[in-house]
Amino acid sequence: MSAAPRLDAAFAALADPTRRAILVRLVEGEATVGELAEPFAISQPAVSRHLKVLEGAGLIERRVDGTKRPCRLAPAALTELDAYLAMLRKALETNYQRLDQLLASPTFATKQKDETT
Amino acid sequence: MSAAPRLDAAFAALADPTRRAILVRLVEGEATVGELAEPFAISQPAVSRHLKVLEGAGLIERRVDGTKRPCRLAPAALTELDAYLAMLRKALETNYQRLDQLLASPTFATKQKDETT
DNA sequence: ACATTATATAACCGATCAGCTAAGCACTGA
DNA sequence: TCAGTGCTTAGCTGATCGGTTATATAATGT
């Protein structure tokens, strides 16, 4: 139906608190896998896989620097996420206005038995 | 760590394409469970549970109307989602500026080869 | 009261997920 | 060339997820 693998991956990636914490850390700037793993109670391989998920979702990018793989935030996924949420927000505003009109309408003020689409 | 159950639930809810399709349908306005289930190949109980997830995440609200439970978009979760993504976007811009400054800095310029070939 | 309609809940199943440990690269430096 | 460091990959496990069917609840219409 709605085949949007990027949105799927991005939202799924963001659903995990550890991954969100990693992103928050990256707000400060680039960091290596080891640096990212350090504050967490989980193993380094676990962090490595979280990073793979984030990269697959287009939320981070990685370079190669000797044996290190520094990570930084990536813009790729963010645009689509914003677009989707913007659509929902706009719909909410529109529907809210619609509700206001309905509540203000004389038809509603008199009686609200039947509901017409 | 970062205990943000609402964000967890909201992002997780949005990770499923069926649930996003349901939200897109709700952009048009209120709809009953049956109406929401109709376009999908999955069973009604499955849709019912998707709605429960969306409600739990604060992405939709439900009323009671006889035997029907009409659903509509809810604003609750959206604010937090926006806030989180806005933070990431801002960080991306900041880091990008930082990169620009680095590339423009004389320290960096001396290290680079001249590209006017 | 009873059948119908609208939805929710329960019990189950296969797939995916997040964690672990152990082992495997790959680059660095002596 | 060999030890060490940084990270990834491979297998295992228990938990959660999304789907199913069958059943329960609840309001409506006759």
C-alpha cells in the first residue's frame, strides 16, 4: 500500500530510546563508535548495531578514519520525517477550524441528533 | 536513560505503514473503525489494535457514538515529535555552518591542494 | 426479547528485535 | 611481522510485534 521504506526505517530507528540518545550525543558533533558506546550500559557490539540501524535510516553518516568510524548527523531522513509530520499538523489545524465552524453553526446550536458527513 | 515513553510510543506507532496510512485517511476527517478497516487487506481486529496503538501514542482520539467509535487525529504527540526533530534539524544546520567555517579557515586552506587546474 | 451491527478481547503463531558473548577483520605502531 | 586497538559479524536467546480466528461485549432496530 503506502510503500515508504525510508519513513519506515527512520521512524523505527527513532522509536528506540538508546538510538535517540545517540542522536542527541551527535548534536554536539562527530563521535566515534567507542565514544558513543561509553555512556551506555550496553555492549559495544550492541551500539554498533544501533549505528547500523541509524545509518540505514539515513539519520547518520559515517567516515573512515584509520580504524575509527566517526559518525555524524545526516540530513537525508529528516526532510521526509518533517514532511509527514507537517501534513498531520496541517490536517489537525484544518480539522480544528472545521470543528469550530461546526460548533458555531446554527444547525448544531439547535440540536445535534443526526450527523452528516 | 532517556525515559520518554510518549516519544517511544509515537515514533514506534509511526514506524508501521498501515498505521501511517490510517493517519493519512484521518486527515480527511473523522472515521469509524469499520471505515478505516475497509481499504486494508487485514482483519478488523488487526485494525482495532493499530488504533489502540495510535491512541496510546497520543496520535488519535476516539469518541463514543452508539456502537461506533469514531477516530480523529489528536495533537498531543505531534508537539513532542516536532520538538525532537527540530532539535536534530537545528544541530544539522549548526554543524554544517561549522563545516563551512572549517573549510573557509586559512588553517585548513593551507593544508589543501589548489584546485584551479 | 432477539437478531444485527460495530467493535474489543483472547489465545495463538511466525517474524523481527535488542541484548549478549565470541570470533573475525583491518588498520596502527613498534 | 606481530601485538593491540577499533569496530563489525555471527550465532544465540527472550521479548515484542503484527497477523490470524474465535469469542465477547454493547448498542440498535424490530
